[in-house]
Amino acid sequence: MDNLPANSGRSRGRGRGTKSNEDLKCGPAPKLGQPVDQPLRTTSESSGQQDDIRKAKLCSEGAEGDARGSVRGRRILSDVVRSRPKGLVTKCGFTGRKITVQTNYYKVKKPLNWTIYQYRVDFVPDVDNTRLRRGLLSEHRQVLGGYIFDGTILFCITQFKKIPNSPYVLELLTKSRGGENILIKIKHVGTVEAADNQQFQVLNLILRRAMEGLQLQLVSRNFFDPQAKIPLDRFRVELWPGYTTSIRQHESDILLCTEIAHKVMRTDSLYQVLSKVICESEDYQAAFRREVIGVIVLTDYNNKTYRVDDVDFQSSPVSKFNTKEGDISYVEYYKKRYNIIIRDHKQPLLVSHPTEKNIRGGVNQLIMLIPELARATGLTDEMRSNFQLMKAMGEHTRLTPNRRIDRLRVFNQRLQESKQSVEVLKSWNIELDKSLVEIPGRVLPSEKIVFGNQKRYLCDARADWTFEFRSNSMFSHIDIKRWYVITLRRNLRETQEFVKLCIRAAAGMKMHISEPRYEEISDDRNNNYSQAIDNAVARDPQIIMVVLKTNNEERYSCVKKRTCVDRPVPSQVVTLRTIAPRPERSSGLMSVATKVVIQMNAKLMGAPWMIELPVRGLMTVGFDVCHSSKNKNKSYGALVATMDMKSSTRYYSSVSEHIKGQELSDQMSLKMACALKAYREHHGALPERILFFRDGVGDGQLYQVVNTEVNFLKSQLDQIYKSAGKEEGCRMAFIVVTKRINTRYFVNMRNPEPGTVIDDIITLPERYDFFLVSQSVHQGTVSPTSYNVIQDNMGLSADKLQMLTYKMTHMYYNWSGTCRVPAVCQYAHKLAFLVSESIHRTPSSGLENQLYFL
């Protein structure tokens, strides 16, 4: 393929990467291979847009345009997946204290008979160039009003009367730049139904065009405001505030969801990254590739973003490429085009591949970027582990509810006051309500936490019962009589002091921990840890504790591979920094020891606490998927299941490996059959009900889960139940759990209490769904979790399902408080993450009945 430099196109003068009216009237597009006004991977692509609008008609992808007819290809919404079970009477509960909740939604107002008409546009003589077609049609925007046009299909709200004795409704005469007469013939082909997802595609496109009037910049999929950037000079990054928006049909109204977003823009160029790896790495080429491949970069000279797909070390800025005016080097091109002087002529070039949409549109050149002129967006793993940086960012990104509401109101006010935005909305005869949507909500009753000797603690609004362990014993505990501690010889004293604290903390919770045996190692090489683990396991310990000098991922992986695969034994890994902090930070050491003891007890099949569960014979299951950090084409699915929690504290866990594109259904059903076998062996019968929480489902995967995964799982489980003499089959509720959502809600401009549930107004009519805030946060705005009930024949009402889900968020033993999702989901995530990040192999089946992965 040919190579092109990244350039700005005819939008350069506007500085926003958008096209002006003059762009739409331009002549034929340049031929392939010419470094002119047709950038490939940018935020304002014009290539392949006709394909996008056709996809909009299929409700999967859209293209956005303004009242004047300019179009931008963009994916807005995925297909509407109707997952609401047939025969469902109501999805609203009734238990709890009723409250009024304010949301981050605005109502979209339109006339009662508002209709989008769809037309086909033909040109006589034919015009091949889509860009020229849009330019010619834009000359008649006064006649058309608000419209979206992809080069073939036209959407607008104006209904034109049919020309007598003709299939067309409009015939418009215009002239090309060469003076040739061109007849534009418009034919009515249909209307977009009010309940059709296609209408919401168009509404989203209209909104995005209206947002251009706010002078925002489109980076990736969202709009950001570079003028309001927040510099964090100490860390060489900037924060760009912006918005994430989506319009769709909710229970009774069309609503706009608006969430505050932030984009991290690094001030360092990729040339500075290159300079750093040259100094620090022997193989700097491999190191630089690892650093930059997959990164989204911004080029300031044209305000566009690109994805780096490769690095070409054989090319440099003095390399030449072909144009219609002859060969030209990148150095000469940037000097001539942008008056930019490239200083290092020996740096390699970054390669950005054309997207599938580009290729479908007939554009297949590679984009070549200069490291000196490109700066990365987003955070690296190293930056994420920088506590000071994350704290500094959090001061700006963790908005309290009142600050978030203020920002949402400012967004609405800007849309209402921007002349360009108002014109766009007015041309489509729609408007945005000025007030945030207020809806009814409920706060579910507080849960009672059950400790040893059946002592109960009524959970308060803090949703945290850590301090209760000072006066209560654990619900059930396993005394630790045989255990080993592996530590560096020079840190033996600090380790022994911490172990004494653990023994003391356990005694306070009525649990006995004997003095351990110590396995001392001379240094912290991996082989020494492996040998020490082998020596300890040979003596059949209940559990081993491994003390690492620092939080070293390689060392941690070595320990976990040994204890989870090669020599299966429950293990507790702690770092010296945690158990022996500096004197000024040692005040909370007893709390650390208490949490370590609670973890160790849970890993040995003890139960630190329990909840009051009204349902007998219930198995709760969590399933999550994590991608391998070593192999992008490989992922690991983890399943964690409870036994009957009315009479048992045991769990079952299993991990399966998946190759990219492979169906999860077979492995999930197989692991579920193993979980049922474990339940049957433990209780002597199959569970009466199964509550299955499925995490790790993206929007694009929901169709597959609804139409394939659930049906296959249910049929396999029904076979197991029928073979056991239960002809009615398996009684199961399958719920998709989604954490990454943009919905937020507030109570009196503060965070809602744990247990606040919403099951109407902002939920979706095609789903059996609800939102639940189960956790308490001390910073920023709390994020609710979405629960989508895909299949349900458990025989429980919506009200009971909501309460049961909330109860399950109290059972995560790594934290003595509620978590954001049901505990089995968090356990499944913890296990999948451990395997995908550290072990990279399936753990031993000898540990499947223990929470060894905590």
C-alpha cells in the first residue's frame, strides 16, 4: 500500500477537524497516493461515509450531519437487543423507603407527529464522488431544511409532494465547478418509525452536530474542550474536560444521557519516549514498539487523532513519497504545508493502518506520522501506578454530585445559548428540556450482618462493618495449626513482629493461630522462593505466607504459579512495605493484620460473616472474563459458585481458557455442570434455584449472550435436572451485570445511600432491568450498576430479585463492606484477573473448593 503523511485536510483553518461549507462544494477528491486533503484515521473521516449511513438504516452505525448537510461517519448505538422475558408483568419492585432521585438525563422534546422521511438521491449525469455529491446538494439546503445525506440516502423531516406523473418528489438543477448542468432527483422511499432504533441514530447525529457549536473537539468517540484544559505540568500531562452523550428511547420518553468525561493528553511527544528508551534499553526498537503500538496519538498541527499500529525504522523524515507534483520528503512537506521544521531527520516513522471503514470506502494507504509531532493520549501502566499523579488527576476528575450537576447544567445552558447549536436543533424541530429528569426511587432495607454466636449488626449508610470485628468473632473460622512463613533472612524480625500481630488479631476474633515455622531465604530471586515453597508444601501446611520485599509482578507471578498450579496450597502474599511500614505510618498495622487474618480464614473455607438469606436451596453463580496480558488472542473465563448459603460456607471455582472468537457457551456449560456436581456431592441434591450473574459482557456481545449463550446453558442444565428426575427442569435467573455505564443519579445533590434502586423511567422498555447503588463512596460521585435479567423462571418477583441481588453485594470477604457487584461476580473477576495477569495457566483442581484467589 502507498504511504501518506498525516495532514489536516481543508479543515485546517477551522482547527477543529470539521468541514466547512466550502469543503462540501470542492471539486473531485485527489487520487490515491497524493498527500492532500483526505486523512485516513482521523476524527472527521469522510471516506466510507456512505457505507456508514447505510449501516444506520440497519441500526448499527450512523453518520452525523448538520442542517447544511455535512456528514461525519460514527458509531453511535449498537443494535437494540430485546432481552425482556416474555410474559413479564412488571419489573418494578415495591419494598423500601420511597425517595425522589435526580438523574443525569434530559428529556428530548419533539412534536407529536414528528416524522423522519427517507429519500433516495440520484444525479444526472451521475456523479461518482460522494464529497462532490454532498457539496452539490448543500446548495439547496434552504429547500431541504435539516437533513443528513451520505451520498445516496437522505434523511430529513420535510415531506415533499410527489411530482405528477413522476416517481420523484423533487428535481433540483445545479451546476458543477466546471459549469456542467447537473439534475438532482429525489425519490421518497419510506419513513423512519417512531419506535425504530434508526430514529435514535439520527437523533444522536443531530445532537453531535449541535455540539459542534460549542467549539469542542472530537477525540475518539467523545467531545472534549481543549480551551478548558487543566495542565498538570509536574507530570507532563493535560486533562481535557468533555462530555459523553447518548439519546435513546427509555420507558416512556426519549431521553438524553449526559456524563462528564475527561481525556488525558500527554505533553511529551513520542520522540521524547523514543529518546528515553534509547537511553534505557539495549534493544530500543523492540522497547519503543512496546511503548507506542496501540496508543492513540494527537497531532497538534491538525488537531486529529490516530492509532499507532507499527513503527517503520527503515523510513525517516527524509524519505520521500509520491504526489501529483512529484516526489517530496516528509521534511519538505511539513515545512511547505504547515511551516513546521522537523529537527531530527533520523527518527523512524510511526505507521497508522487504514480502518476497515477506510478500506470499504476505497482508501487503503498507510498514514505515516512523525514521532516529533505526535503526542500520546491516555495513561500508561507506569502512570497508573504513580500514586501522586492519580491523586492529582482525581482532584479534577472525581466530581462531587453538586459539582457534577453544575457541569451538566452548564452543558445544557451552552447548548441553549449557542447560535449554531440552536439553529441545528431548530432546523429539525426538536428541543432539549432545561431541567434534569427527576424520577421515583427506593432505598432497600438495610441488611443484617451475622457474626459468630449469631450476633447481628444492622448495616448503616456507611456500608462498612470493619470496626465490628473488634467486638465480634467471625461467623465460622478454621484454626490454623500448621503453616509456614517464607521471608528474607534479613527481614525475619519485622516478619515475626507482624505474625505476632496476626495471632493477636485472630485471638480477638476467637480464632486460634499457632506459631508458624519460618522458611528463610538468602535473597529474593525467583528460584529461592520456588524452592522454599516446595520445602514448605512437602510438610503439608494448611496455608503458607510469603513475604515479598517489594510489589514485584514477576516475583508475585512466580509465587502464584507455584502455589496455584505446581504445588497447590492456599497462599497469602504480603509485602514488606505493608507489614513493616515506616514508624510514622505504623498506626494502622493492627487493622492490616486483622484483614490478613480474615483473608486467610476465607481461603481455608471459613466465613468471616454471613447474611440473613430467606431462600433455601439457592446456588449463586458469578462468571467473568479477562484477557491475557501475554497473548491478546487468549482470555480466561472464571466461574465461582456458592453452595446453599443457608447451611454451607463452601464455594466452587473453575477457570477455562478461550481463544479469540471461540464460543463461551460450551466451556461455561461444562464448568456449570461441574459446579452442580460439587453442590450435589456436598448437599445430596441439586439446587432448587440458580441465580447466575454474568459479568464481562460488552454492548456488542449482548445479542450473542441473549440468543446463544443463555439458551445453550439452560438446555444443558435442563438435561442434568431431568436426568435427576426433575422433569420441570432447572429454575434459573440469568442476569447480565454491567458496571461501565454513564447513568448517574443523586438525592438532594448528594450521593444516594447504599441500596438505592431505580427500576422505571430511565430503564429500557426492551429489557427487564434495574439500577442499583450498593456501595458507599467517600470521594466523587457513586456509580450505579446495571442489572439486565435475560432469563428468569425462578418464580421470584422483581422485588425479591432486587433484594436478593443487594444481599449478595455484602458477601465479598476481601472487604468488610458492600461492593459494587454481587460477591460471586467480584470473586470471578478476581480469579480471572489472577490467571490472566499472573498465572497464565489453569489452576489446580485441588483448590477448586477454596477461595485461594482472594
